[in-house]
Amino acid sequence: MFLHYLELAWRNILAYKGLSALMVLALALGIGACMTTLTVYHVLSGDPIPHKSQRLFNVQLDAADMVGWKAGEEPTFDLTRFDATALLRDKKAMRQSMSSGFNTAVSLPDAQIKPTFSSVRYTSADFFAMFDAPWQHGGGWNAADDEAEARVAVLSAALNEKLFGGANSVGREVIVRGQTLRVIGVLRPWKVQPHFWDLTLGSYTETEDFYLPFSTAMALKMGHWGNMDCWARGAGTGSSLDLAASCSWIQYWVEFEKPEDAAAYRDYLVAYSEAQRKAGRFERPTNVRLRNVMDWLGAQKVLPADVRLQTWLAFGFLAVCIVNMVGLLLAKTLRRSGEIGVRRALGATRADIFRQFVVEAGVLGLAGAVLGLLLAQGGLWLVRQSPNDYARLAELDASMLALTLGLALLASLLAGLLPAWRAALVTPAVQLKVQ
């Protein structure tokens, strides 16, 4: 019977080409607008490390002076080098990492290849294990290398391709700021969006190309790119990157074996802050923040408010399109009252009529889904032309493709329920008398 309903649906669609085309277009416009904004929302609101985001926490301490202080406000965005070093030394979490970003030129000793200007992440040994970095060759350094200011480095797959043609470069040497560093690991292609461990460089920047120990970067007198907040005497007569400088610029993350361990670590942070205040380093009242990945992204408003609004507006537009489709289907049903009456007189039940019209609505919905998918692809192409840092990520993945088809079919079936019910109520005697 289903194939018979499909045949009837196709005949009726061809018999009323104008109305059918209007319904498909109305649904496609709603689906296209809805899926364009929903895809952007999906990209921006996704969990960048879903299997462990509940166990990774960002740390904030308020080490600033009382200038501009207001009760209840957020602490300084990053940690000072002194505090990050102290927390790392205490090792109160399963894993912990201090890191910051920079850009520098990387070259080879033989100078056969021009220096490559690369994004740098200088960090501590746990960084790669914490954030599940995928290894292609070799691995990272250890805590002893951190202490020894080891001249070692890890390359991204892209930088390894530029410098070594994609070969296994473990044991090879590179030159950074006039110093020789030995490659000990090469990562597989690694994209983490948002770039949650350091939002100061941009929420949707690419993962870094070059990694080395934090202590080594300080020994090489590397600079710093990103957020920096200084107070009081700041760096004094030295550098804002010095251990004693009153400047916050280091991102600090911890990993726990289970989320419940965060409570004990928060108590440790409170005790540390109180001790620093008694020692005269901290002036403000104790103000600790310990947030997991998704709470951290939410607190920093990584998902723009206008994207949320656009998503709701798009769903509203889809609802309007569905209402228009209901009206067009009702108009089409009224024009076919005579045909329905004849079918009923020949033995078709109300259930048969209802199913026939629902199948017809589903066929229209499938056509609307295909056209809506094309419109959504066009809308996402326009989004990718915008200057927003997330624009390049606006792509339909498999899950969003399936959602597009499902949403279109659901919308068309919902739109077809009232007209189908109205068609099933047609009285055959009245229609035959009129005919």
C-alpha cells in the first residue's frame, strides 16, 4: 500500500505543480535558514574534548593589588609566573600544566630551507597527556627536562612537513633564536576547537606548530603573545616575564582522576591564596575560580550572543514556513474534495485517505530537504566569507546532514497532519451529489 500511496502522491504533485512548488520552496527556505544558523551554533557550542572535559579545570587566582578592585568581580584572567611555578611544584592534581604562547622563526642547521615563522606553545611536561595530543613519531618531554631547561622540541605535522618533508624527524635538530633544539616528537594533525587552553590568542585559532619546555623558553628569552595584566610596580626594573614580576600572563590547567577531586583542589587554592595574602603578595580578598572546560568556555562567552539570537530567529522563520505550508496543503485539499469523495465511495477508508495525504506531505518534505540542504550550503558559504574567527569552521558534518533531512521530514509531516485529517473528514455523499 505504501508504494501505492507514493504513486498517488507523485501524480497529485504533478497535477498541482504550482502549489507543490510553493510548498517545497517555503519549506526549503525555512530549512536552509535554520540549518545555516544551527550549524554555526553546533560548531561554536561543541565540547572540544568531550571524553574528559569534566576532569580538566582552568585555574584563576586574584594576585592583583587593590587598584580598581570591586567585590564579586572575576579574578585576573591568567596566573603570574610565580604562582604558576608554585602550583606546578606542589603537584596537588593528577596532572598540571603552565603554558603561554609566542611566535618565532624555526630553521634547520644547514640553512637549506628558509626559516619558518611558527606559532609556539611553551609549556610543562603534562601538557600533551592532559589534552590528548596525538603522536605520529616520538613523544613529549618529562618533568626532569622541565627542571633541566632541556633543549628539546615537539613539532606539529604541518611544521614537520615544511621542515623535513613529513619524514620521521625525531633526533633531528632545529634552530630557534640562535640555539639548537633536538626534535623528540612529532604530532599527528591536531585540531582542537575552540582553542580552550589559551583563549587570549583567539577562541578559534589553530593549534600551535612548535612546542618546547617552559623553562627552556625562558632561558632563550622568548617573548609572549596574548593577554598580560600588570599592577603595582609590574616588572620593576626587569622583564614582565620574570619570576617576581607582578604580571599575570600564564594559562594554568589541572586534570583530576574524577571531577569530584576538584573540591579538595579548590580548598588547596584557597589555602594558597590566604598564605600569599599573609605573606604580603596578595592584597585582594581570596577569590578563586576553578572551572571545567565547558564552564570555562561559558564564562568567557566563547559562544557569541548574536549566534544564539540568530538560531532562535531561524527556528521562528521555520515555524512561519510550516504554517504557510499548512495553509497551502489545506487549499490543495479543498480543491481535491471531489476526488476524495469518489475514493471514499469506492471503498477507501478515512485511514486510507489520511495515510495518503501524510505520505504526500512526506514526499514534499523530502524535496524540501534536498533544496533546503543546497540553500544551507549556500548560507554556510556566505558565513565562511565573513571576517569572524570561527567562519572557516562553518561546515555541515554528517550529524548536521542527517539532522537537516530529519528536520525537513518532521516539519513536512507536522504540516501535513491537519490537511490529512481534514481530507479524511470529507463526506462522500455530499461530494458525489455536487459532482
